[in-house]
Amino acid sequence: MIYLKSAPKKTLNISPPKLLALGFLSCICIGTILLKLPMAHYADLSWMDALFTATSAVTITGLSVINIGESLTPFGQVVLLTLIQIGGLGFTTFAVLAAMSLSPNLGLRQQLMVQDTLGQTSLNKAVLIAKNVFLYTVFFQAIGILILTLLWLPEFPLSTALHYAIFYSISSFNNAGFALSPHGLVDFYQDYWICFCISCLYSIGGLGFLVLMDLKRTLRWKKLSANSKLVLMTIAALNIISFVLIWILEANNPLTLGNMSLTDQAVNAWVHATVPRSSGFNTVDLGQMGNAATLLTMLLMFIGGGSLSTAGGIKVGTFIVLACSVVAFLRRSDEIRIFRHSISHETAFKALAVTLITCMLIFLGLFVMLILEPNKNFLDLLFEVMSAACTVGLSRGVTNELSPSGLSLLCILMYAGRLGPLTLAYLIATPKKSRLKHPTTDIQIG
């Protein structure tokens, strides 16, 4: 009797950062091809426009060079929403859910990949988070669709109201910022309940799924984790401070809030105070805002939302860890403390690395953009580059005026901005320690 040895199974040796990068890149390529199909658009759609739209959707940025409502067919809009959903939930989460549907028990190698990509130290927790990301997304988007449909029913037929509700619910919860109108939400700036519902969706999506899981587990403030308290307090403080400042700064500007009623000013100041942290919607013309309000908007874009959320930026936790590190240094304290908890120096280094890499990405992007677009306004280009690198989607109206090379640069920035923090989290989660120790030296600082 002859026994034949089975051929050894070939495994794909690929690290989580490469898997994530290739996954998003594949989605962008497939999305570009689908959007270029004749059934996906009405008028002529160039390859550059299709690529830019697909990249913006997968990276949940929201910058657009086309009128989504008029340029894309229902099929094209379905493709766009699918790309947004993939980008919001994350390619890895989709891969985990797909693998779990085929086999309930993930192998150790697959679990380690999920663990590293989601930045968790527990295998069970990483898989649980992947499940909850999907469930929470479906739940909140379904609630958003129901409420928005009811709000739009008096104004539109049921089919149109449902169409609008589905599109804006998915776009807002994923902090994508795509709108069916080229003016964003400007057409609805007086519809308070619609503005409130959409702002709730992108705010919830920007909190972070760990915070949502913590809130579900316990509704008592004292039982929340230090991370959840930190994110909730910081976001609330940023929203309130930004709301007051923007209202004060733009109240006398006739091109933005100046000609609105007091109630309209309050609603639109609140919307603009919350959108820069990644949602990308706008109810006023950003190109007409004053320099002070524009600078504040860029700061909010840079900070972003909560970790493991659909928001971009360096993340709220990173910002607070950096601020607390500075305070600890000024006080000559050996510990970095938050809510009577100590933060490790490794976490502080991680926050510093994420911030520095994001700053370098913005600087290099702006430098190249200034070379490619020498005739454009400096502030407009800075705003555009920061919006792309932080995957926000707000614009001062120059996106359509950029050359193909400028749009290509924005694609690179959106792609790098979406991948950067995730890749860095994986690299720091698996440190390579060396037994070799070097002598210390003094470097002059400041």
C-alpha cells in the first residue's frame, strides 16, 4: 500500500500593516473600476475623477471633485456607499467577520493579526471588538435611516426620503462627509432636526467603539474606564469651546453666520464646531470664513476623534497624552497622571510618534502641493492638505481647481492618513528589544 504525502499548505506570510495597505489599495482599485463603468455615472467620468472619488470614499475623507447626486447613478452611489462602509469599518474588521462566518474558531496566527491591527493585548478582546464594530455600525445607521426618513417625508416622496436617509446615515456615521449636493449640508442649514440627527451620527461614530462598548457595559460615570472618561470629557470640552469661539468669530461675518437669525447662528455654529474632527459636512461656505475661525478649524481637524473610531486626525487620546506629558514635565513630575492613573512612558512616546509623523506628512504634502500649484492661495492649500492627511473632507472650494498632479497628491495623503496610525500602532505593539545597551549622553533641548 502506497501512502502519498500531502503537499504542504502554502501560507501567505504578510504582516498586518501590509495586509491593511494592500486591502485598502485593492478596494480603491476595484472601486475606481466600478465607478468608471458606464452604468455607474451619467456624464463622462475621467479615470482621475473615479480614482479620487474611490480613494476619498475608502479613506472616509469626503473630498470630492464631482457632484455625487448628479454625476453618479443609483448603482454608482451604491458602490460609493459600499466603499465608505468598507473604509469606516476597516478592511481588517471585514476580513475577520468573513473568516468567522466560514469558521467560528480563528487560528492563532489570524487572531494575532487581528490583535495587532486593532492594537489590543487580548486575543478575545480583539475578536469581540471586531464583532461589536459591525453590530454598532448596523444599529446606529439603522436608527439614523429611520429618523432621517421620517424627517424628510413631509418634503419628499417616500423613495426620495429613504434614498437621502440611507446615503446621509452611512456617510455621517462613518465620518465620510459625502453629500448629494455640491454645497454639502448648506441646503439644510435651517432644518434643525436634520442637522441635529446628522451631527449625532457623526459624533457617535467619532467617539470610538471602545467607548461605545464601555457605555453599553455601564451607564454610571464612576464605572467608566479612564479612557472613556478622557475621550468623553475632551470631546465635550472641544465641542463647547469651539462652538462659543466660532459663534463669536463669525457672528458678524455676513458671508457665513452674519445674516442668519440667532437660532440659525447657534445651530450652524454648533455644526461647524463638531464637523472638523473628521465628519467633513459643512452648512456654511468655508472659503468665506475668517482667518481665525479657519485656523481653529484646522486645529480641530488635526486633533480628530476617538481611537478605533471612524474619525481621523491624531486622535483625542493622543492629544491629551501629549498635553499631560507637557504638564508633567513642567511640574518636574516623574509620572504622567490622568484620573489618578499613571500613563506609561511607552504610551507617551507612541503619542509623540503619531503626532510627529502626522506633522511631517502635512508638511511634506504642503511643500509638494505648493510646488505643483504655485498660483493657488497658501491658506487654501494648507487647509486642503490638512483635510486630506487627517481624512476630514472639508474644503475651502479649491478641490475642483487642482491639477491632476495635485489631485494625485491628495490621494496619496488620504491613503497615508488612513493607514498611518494603524500601521504605527502595530509597529509599537510588537517592540523589538535589544540586549545591547548604549551609554547615555546629553542633548541640548530648547
